[in-house]
Amino acid sequence: MTEKLAGHLLVESLVAQGVTHAFGVPGESYLAVLDGFHVHAERIRFVTCRQEGGAAFMAEAQGKLTGRPGVCFVTRGPGATNASIGVHTAFQDSTPMVLFVGDVASDTRDREAFQEVDFCSFFGPSTKGMAKRVERIDDPRRIPEYVARAFATAMNGRPGPVVLVLPEDMLTQAVDAMALPLPRVEPVETWSDPGSLRALRELLLKSERPFVIAGGGGWTPQAAQALQRFAENWQLPVGNAFRFQDTFDNLHPLYAGDVGIGINPKLAARIKASDLIVAIGPRLGEMTTSGYTLLEAPRPRQKLVHIHASAEELNRVYQADLAICATMNAAARSLEVLAAPPTLTWSYWTTAAHGDYEANLTPQDLPGDIDMAAMVATLQRILPADAVLTNGAGNFASWMHRFYRYPGLTKGHKTQLACTNGAMGYGVPAGIAANLLTGRTAFTITGDGDFLMNGQELATAVQHGGKSIVVLLNNGMYGTIRMHQEREYPARVSGSALRNPDFAALALAYGYVGVRITRTEEFEPELLAALARGQGTLIEVILDPEVITTRATLAAIGEAARINKKS
């Protein structure tokens, strides 16, 4: 045999990059690639998903877990537009990912052929678009080049998504049977210059109230361990950026809490009172900065050191006093050897920051027969230490943000998969991907609105031998929107009420075990049973609609809004 299909060479190129799983929904536009997955089934697994949005979320979760690009395959037009939600998530979360899109044949291009979309315009690269790079492979002999470049682009600098467009006729062309993929590419480390490190040390020495915010993409267990040593050497309080709560160990005495939605008011005040913010990795987006109020844009009142892997991100939103372009592994390893003085003046400041975090773990009294804080405490006690916890978007996630203590990357595993772009429907497919990829326990918390965005992927788990534990909080509404309505338009409900299916029966139909609980004490035995059984489990929790946040009821929010409107 002297020739092979270009689609086969594409699959071989993925194997060469170390890809073990590719997620997708099949399409006639890339049948030659599907045939390649059949030929190489012993080396790479194609996970057939039920909707392209779910497939793209699984690939994004793969990128978060492995640090290498998650891989997703979809067909043109509706398939690609469905998958765009995962691309946007990967962009805002700084997650490496490659989306392969089967496209119209070359001889029908630019005629508005069946399902044709201009993908360069649609995914348009830039911080106003969705992808770092969008390319089209017209010559099958260049497949290895394009795949290797896509992986390098996705990992280097600020990690993110790349889109490769695959014309249908290109994939069916013959290439030399001896054509080989390019070798596996590794991300390039960017090191901070010695002068910047000296300047950072001087800023620390002059500070009285320093604070570290860690997060963003590109972290490894080794980088997280180096960050911890840096914080210990300088006795610095550390907060994790929005939905990067496993960057720094939440059980560490230097941990000050998560800097995101529903932030501890005392932590918010502390950040504002700080005289030096050292931001390591996050892009300092709207959620991490509480709408650009914790740090005022473009020029914060605090001194700001911003360390980021992308030079384009530095000084884009915030004008930093010191901007350092470095990847997280390199930055943390440089910081851990930064010599600290024998004595430091801010020990009380650091101790008080951790004390505020500990105090915030004490819950407020809320109505109803379900105590969510107690249920999170049960999760903390019973889930394996290396469990992967996932969530999509909704007020339900605030219980995990506030009360769950993520052990952190320092222990060797990524334990949180959550989307910073607030995409509903992320948690269920992310949990399934985590279990399929790692075999570890995958726990998902979701809401009634969030679940029905991608609940169909339970069928994917069952088909491919995976399982997850899904806790679904059912309060009969889009809770976040209802909360905002009560703040802005008290007692004027519109569009946020939901009439739901029988979620336990729906889970059973997919092949999961489905149970419903109405009281807190019912949760622990159901969780233990879910951990013990060989199939996935959905636990529906009937939650009082008044329990809308971890701090206040819906009625209290509405009453406060009415008082404010009168005053």
C-alpha cells in the first residue's frame, strides 16, 4: 500500500501529539477522519457526544485537566456554531483547545453552499473574538504542519483555542503512505528578566499590606508548589481568581479566599486596602475584580505587579507598576527563590486575612429543609481527595465557591473545572469528560436551568463506560436571573420561572440512577450509595426558592430593593 487518506494522516498527527481522546459529533464532512479513528482505535478514542456544545465543553475540560489542547470535531455550519460556546469558554478561561471543523468541499466554497460559514470571520481571532488562530488546510500534505502549529499556538503564551477548518474533499485525497506527523510539541517557557525580579523584591520590601491573586491558565502542580513556597517565604496572603480556586491550597494557613462572584465582603475590603497587589496569572477580568472596582481601571490605587504569559495582555486593561511577561511554571520558579528578609512587617495582616476566610465558612441561617452548607461539608468529608468537581453557571455554584475547600494543584491533581465566562451547561459534560479521561470521581453541581442545557450528555457517559455524580438543585427557576430581577424590579417576575420534568426519571431514562431528596439528612446516604455503585447517579435536591444565595433570601433581597427605591 503506497497511499493513505489525508483523514488518516490527521488522526496520526493527533496521536503524535499525545491525544488519547477526541470529543465530537459525527458529520458527513469529515467521514475520512472518522475512518482514521476506526483504523487507529487502539491508540485514540473518539467519544461520540449528543450535541456539539457538550462536545466542545468536554474538550475544554480536557484542556484544563491535562494542560495540553483538548480536541473536538464537529461538522460545518450548525455543528460549528453549536461548538462555539466551548471555544468562547476556552478563550476567556485561557484553556488550550483545538476545534476541528469539517467544511464544504473546495469546489463549492463561497457559494453559500449547504451549511457553509466563513469560519475566519465567525471565530475571528482577537480578544473580541473566540479563537487565538483560525486556519484552513487546503493541501493534505501540510496536515502535520497545521496540526503541530495549532497545538503550539494553543499552548504558548496565554493558552487558548485554535480552529482548524477541514475541506471535505481535502480529507479524502490520497497522501504518501510514508507521510509522517511532526513530533510532539511542548509549550515554550517564558522567563522573567532579572531586573524585573529585583524590582518586584523592592516593591515587596516597601509594602505594608501586600496581597497575591493567583489564577489563569497554564498552571501545573509543580508551578503551584513553587507558588506556595514563594508565599511561605514571604508570608503573603493569597487569594485565587474567579473559578481558579484550586490554584492555591484552600487548606493552607496563607489562603485568604476566592476573589470572584459573591466575594467575602471582608476580603473585598482587604484587597481595596492593600498597598501592593501581585497578580500571578489571571487577566484580572470583570468577575475577579468585582466589576473593576477592587482594582480600578485603568490605573489602580494599589501598586500593581501583573505577571502574565501574554505580552499582549499586560497593560491592556490595567496599567501595572511592574508588568512581567512569564509563563506560570517559569514565573513561580523564579519567585520561589526570591530572597525574603529575616523579618516581615505584615504578619498580622496575613493572619487576619486567613482568619476572615475561616470566619466566612460559618453559614448564615436560611429557611427550608435543605441546608446547603451542611451538604457541602458532607462532600468535603466524603469525596475522595482527588475528586474532580465541576459546575456550570448559576447561583447554585456559590455554595461550592464559598464553602468547599479545594485541596489545590499542589497535591498533584486539578480538582476544579468551572467556566469563568459563565456558560450554562458546562458542568455535566465537564464531569463526564473528567471521569472518562482520568477515571477519578467526578462530582457535578448543577441547577434545574443549567442541567437542561446539556443533560443529554448523560447518554454519552453511559455509552462510553463513564459515570459522574450529579447533584441538581431544583428551585423551579433561573435563579440568578430571578435574584437580579428582585434587586432591580422587585416582585415583577418575568421569564425566569421554570416548569421542570421529573429529573430523577429523566436520569433513569439515560441509564443513570435517579433519586430525589427533600431533607438534608437524606443526602449523605445517597452520596455514599452513588460513590459505591458502578453507574452514574443524579441526586435531585428540592430547594426552597427563597434560598437564592449563601447570604440572603429572595424576600430579603426584594425588601432591600424596595427600601432603596423609596429612599
